[in-house]
Amino acid sequence: MRTTTTPSSLREFRLLWIGGLLTTMAAQISVLALPLLVLRQTGSTAAAGVIGTVSMGALLVGTLPGGALADAVERRRLLRLCDFGGLLVVSALAVAVLNGTAPLILVLLVAGTGAVINGLYAPAALGLLRAVMSEDQLGLASARILARSAVARLAGPLVGGALFAAHPAAPFVAQAVLLLNSTACLGFIRTRSAPGHRSGSKFSRRHIAAGFVFLWRQPYLRTVLLVFGLGMNSSFSALMFTALAVVSDNGQSGLGGGLVVSVAAAGSLAGTLLAPCLRPDKRFGSLIVGTCWTCAVAAGVLTILHPPVMLGLLAGVCMAMASLASIGFLTALLRATPEEMVGRVQSAASFVSSLVQPLGPLLAGALLAASGVTTTLGLLGFAFAVCAVVVTSAPASRQSRSSS
């Protein structure tokens, strides 16, 4: 592994970063454009809601095989194939929309295929990042990668909505252009990352499960992943759903909800931009603990006061803290993982983190209907506090904070 970063590696990283930004923007454009297309053609909110379910299901199904594939083939080539596959799919949808013949089954196929491609892209991109950057630069690189994701999440749906308002096919034409440029950027990268494996063992259960085994044998990474990945992710998604339900007056107004989502996204971006100054890779143990307690306090405050501005500000603070903690965790994960296992370890961590997250809004909705806003926020605050106590008192967590 390299210990110094050369101008050549910085050039490679810039190309990888730009290509990833274009690909991520393309994916985020479809987050709003696909449901809007279904609503326009069917008038059914239920049919539009199926888009998110299909996407999440396909992502979970494809995550683990995607990590195994990223550790079995040359990663730069896999990234270009992902971009090219996405280009073909969205181009077909754009042509269908232009011709007025885009059936629901085609839209669902595009949503599912896009999610599977994303599941392949992410572990391959991290594997190539590990090959491009030196160990001492992984912290800064992780911050730049998460900043890129925050920008895309903030701008992508807005761009998708604006393009859809101009013409229903415009978002998908834009996606095709972005993906074409992304694969062009990847073409200029000289670094190759091709872990060697015997062909007969690429997709065995043992090979795919190696990422879980590696994480389980790392006490601190295991603790953080179970508490921060499972508990905090699901609780925070429930908190955001509750906030949106409260400020939108149960769907009667979109202004308050838009404010909360925008401020939360801005908080996430602010956290990534502050990372180079705060160096979360050096103190990520403390940031994990701080994020858990911040969310617990925020939920407690919201049981008493929950105007839209307060909800947005607290969500933004929580997202900023979570971004810094995530950068630290990603850096620690990359440094601890052998290069030939990056894909499987990343996909295993992503799978665990995403496994119960979709249940958060469902649970929050049930609690709001049964017990009201104050009780729901109080229970969420209790869940955050439990996570905070566990991650604060766990022996591996204390050891990590003392050594950072």
C-alpha cells in the first residue's frame, strides 16, 4: 500500500470523484422523476409508491452479490459497465416517454435495474478509491466522497423535478448524458484494481459472507455497525418521517416539509465540508457517541417544541454530526480492510445499515396514529438514548476513544 500521495494519484482521484458525482446525480434525478412519471400516467399514488419499494428491495438483493463481484473483477471496468448499463436503461425509457408508450412495468424495470447497478457501483468505486489513494489521504478522500453524495442528494431531486416540469422525458435524457460523461471520465483513469481469486470461488457462500465475517471479528466496527447502522438509521428515518408529518399538517401543506428536508440536507453537506478542518478520522469514536447523544437530546427537545424551524435546525445539526461520524467510520473501515476484500466488506456494512431503515417510517406512522406526536417523539428519544448508552459504555468503544 502506498503511504504518500502523488500528483498522479490526485489526478486519478479527481477523475473518480467527478465520474461518481455524475453517476450519483443521475441516480438522484430519478428519485423524483420516476414517481412523477407514474403519477402523470396513472394518477395513482399507490403505483407511484411502488417505485421506492422496488428500488429498495432491488438494492438489498443486489448489494451482497455486488460486493462479491467488485472483489472478483477489475473494478474500473466494472464501473464503466455499470454506467453503460444505466445509460442503456434510461435511454430506453426516454425513448418510450417521447413516444408516449412508457408502461408501468418498464418504469419498475428501470427503477429495479438502477438500484441493482447502484449496488454494484458503490463497492467497486470504494475498491478503486483504495487503490488510487494512499492511506494517509483516505480520511480526506472519504470526506470528499460523502460531500459528493450530499450535493447530489440536495440537487438531484430538484433538477429532476425542474426537468420533468419542462418535459416528462427531459430527466431521463439528462441522466443519459450524465452517465455518458461519467464513463468518459473513468476512461481516463490509469489505475487498475483487480483482486485475484480462483474462478470457482467467486460467488460461493463463503466468499460472499467473508465481508460479514471480517466485520464481526473487528469489535469496534461491529459495535458501531450494529448500534449506529441498525439502531440509529432506523430511529432517524422514523424521526424524519414524524417531523414531516408534523410540519406538513398530515399532508395538507408541503412548505414545512420542504424546509425540514432542505435544512437536513444542508446540515449533511455542512458536516462533510467541515471534515477537513475537524479531521473526523482522528476522533470518530467520540463523534459516534456525540451523534447518538445529540439525536437523543434533539428528540427530547422536540417533545416540547416542534415548530418547523426548530425541527429543521435540529435535523440539520443531527445530520451534520452524523456526516462527520460517517466519514470517520468509512475511513476506519477502508484502513482496516485488505484491498482484496473492500467490495465485500463495504457491501456487508451497507446491507446491515439498510436492513431495517425502511421500517422506521412505518413504525413512526403506526405510533403517530396510536399515540400522537409527543409520545412518538418521546419513544424515539428513548431509542436514541439506548443507542447512545450502548455505544458509550461498550468496551471496544471506550478503547477506541482513548486511542484516538
